[in-house]
Amino acid sequence: MTHVSCDILISGGGVAGLTAAAVFGNLGFSVVCVDPAPPVTESEGEGADLRTTAFLQPAQALLDQAGLWARLAPHAAELQVMRIVDAGGATPEPRLVKDFDAGDISDRPFGWNLPNWLLRREMVAHLDSLPGVAFRAGTGTAGLFTREREARVTLSDGDTVRCRLVIAADGRNSPIRQAAGIRVQTTRYGQKALAFAVTHPIPHDNVSTEIHRSGGPFTLVPLPDRADGRPRSAVVWMEDGPEALRLAGLPVTEFEAAMSERSCHLFGPLTLESRRTVWPIITQVAERMQAERVALVAEAAHVVPPIGAQGLNMSLADMRVLADLAAQAPDRLGDAQMLETYERRRHWDVKARATGIDVLNRASQMHARPLRDARALGLDAIYSLPPVRRTMMQLGLGARG
């Protein structure tokens, strides 16, 4: 058994936890990051996360500040337009198409899309270059003890880490959050999401396309083209749980026919390029985002349906506030004043965004034709008012977060 001392212990080695390690390591803090499961850094590896993450402008700025963006940029696909398609009529075909163009509010794209497994690969490689950061894959947390001046975390291998701040980035079932006695409120929708990658003959032109019919949105997010020039996209297909499981079990040819129909053939026939993974859809918000010497970030603090690229971007907003507070007063790292300020700056915004995404998700699930018609009318009304449209885009980027 070894006793280790550092400034910050990060529980969780997913995209959020690895980003936090890079951010705080780049600021000069000593960091230990632990995760019970070694990261899967190849798309075909068992347990690989085939979802993608669209980093919006503020999140990209944080990655650049942490020294990560130079590694990630060559693999990213730009997102210039967010296209909303309503296909809620009698047949699955577009009846309303609205484009939200980043050029209306900025001279840069809305964001940049990358596969999660690739993010892990590049982030782990970057952490190896930071002398003050230790990433201990295959090691989790087993106990938490806090006092006013420090925290002590027992690891699964028997080692003990003494630190000034514990960052819980260990997912929706966060062991650190549970150890700190923080409760969560969870909303279940009876939905699941299929995540996979496709190729298609019609270029995406850097347009992220969200198609609404019933059960949830079918979203195609641009990926870089294949080496042979064939366009590629990542897909998140949200459906009622039983239907999602049925789709996940279809033979490939039947699944390709079903997803091509659901996409309204906007990109031609879709060809499955990866295996299919299934994820449960919930909204979950912690009753508070801090405890003595503990800060909750990412899914330990909030989980939202994958609509509008908000999930990880909310997580990186958590990191941005924590990093700003730590840089402004490094001697107060992890103390009550710092964590109370973090709570005040983040928790209201998290709850407001979770509520808004909850409303959008319920609207996307509608099966009854009159309700689907009302959804289309609402989208048309928002788009037809330029000030409202611009405000919605700015809110989506986190301009008021």
C-alpha cells in the first residue's frame, strides 16, 4: 500500500475526466486520474464507445487552452449548419426543413465532431507528455474521507491519495457522488439510442441533420470522409426502447433499409460502417454539484438526452468554471469558498438546460399526428423570427452559460 499526495484526484477516465486531467495539468497542478477500466482506443476494440462528440465553440477553446486541440483538429469534421427536418407526416419524408447556419452569429463553425474512441486515444497520449499528471488505468476509487483541509481517497488497489480537490467525472452512477451523499433526480423516457457510423453517396457538406418523426430524433453528424472519398456520418437514432432493441437485432441488410427510410433518403442509401451500440436515454441532475472537497462534473452531475450536442459541452463548461476559479486563486483550490462559487455559477444553468432538453425530447417522441403537426408549427414559428432564431443558436453554444 502506497500513500500518494497531489493537488487533484480525478475519478473517471472517460472523455470528461481525461479533459479535466489535461486542463488542470496544463495549469501546473499535480493530478492523479483513475478509472477502473482501461480506455478502449480502437474502433473495433471490445467495449469501444462508437458515439461521437460535437465540441461547440466554447468547448473547443477549452481544449485548445489545455493543449489538446492540436492533436484533435486533424481528425475533426466541421459543423457549419444545424439542419432540423420534420418528417412527421403520413409518410417518412421531409415536410419542413430549417437550417441554423453558424454564419448568422459567428465567423466560425458551430462545432467539430470526433469519435469518442479516438478522443480517448489522443487524450491519453497527450497526458503522457504532462509531467504533473499520472493516469492510472485499471484502478478505481474504493473510499472517500474528507475534512476541511483535505480529502483522502482509497483506491481499489489499496493505495491512498491525499489531495485538496476531488473531481468526480465517473459517470451517471458515480461512486464519488454516492460516497459524498449527494442524491440525484432521474427522469426515464422509455427510450434507447442506437449509435453507429454510416457511409452515404451524397456529401454531408458539414451539415448536422436532425430528423424528427416519432420515438426520438434520427441525427446524422458529419465525420471526415473515408480515404476513398466516400462521405461518412455518425448516427444517433433514438427510439422507444423495444423498437430500438428490435432494430439493433436486425440483419444488416434489413437494418440498412430501415435506417435509409428513417433518414428520408436525404443522403441516398446508407451503408452501415460499424457495429451498433445501444444506450439508455435519461435526464439526471444531482441535487448539488459540490460537497466538502468534492466537485461533480459531467455525467456525475448531469445526464441529458443527446439533443443539440449539449451533453459533453455542458460537462466542459463545468471544467471551464472550475479551472478559472483554480487559476484565479490556486491557494484556495478545493476549499468551501471555491466550491460554493462553482455551485452558484453552474447548477442553475445545468438545471435550466436539462429542463429545456427534456421538453425538446418529449416533443421529439410524439406519435400522435396532431401533436407532430403542432411540433412542426412550433419549429416554423421559431425559425421565422430572426431574433428568436439567433438567441436559440447563442444559447445552444453556451453563450449565456
